Amino acid sequence: MRFQKIPDWQPGYLNACPRHVDIRVTCLSCGIEKDFDRDALPWQLHHAIIEDIEQRLKCECGEKRAKLLFGHLMPD
């Protein structure tokens, strides 16, 4: 499966993103990309602005430079 990003689209708030849209998080420092589980967030952040969530995400490399990507998983 590969991730197909929706170009130039960001919902603004996490709760505005439909459940059928897949979310990936990518580290801008090292390039690691992983699935994002919105249900694993604390309940206070379920209605947060996307930029606020990105500032809190920490990568395995130790950096806090993350970007949320919105799209769909496509078969190869």
C-alpha cells in the first residue's frame, strides 16, 4: 500500500477532517513517515488546530519538526 497525498489540502482543525481520510505524519528533519492515530491523542486535542498538533509531535530522532499529511492509502 502506498500513501496518496491530497495536494494543497489541510482541514485546519483535526475534527474537520473526515474519518475516511488517512493521516500520515512525516518528520521534516529525518524524513521518517508513519501512520497517525487521531484516537491516541488526548481528548483536549481532538478539536485542535493542525499546526498546534504538529508542534507537539516528537520524532524518534528527537526533533519536533513534524508535518501532518492527509490522503488515502492506495494499493500498489
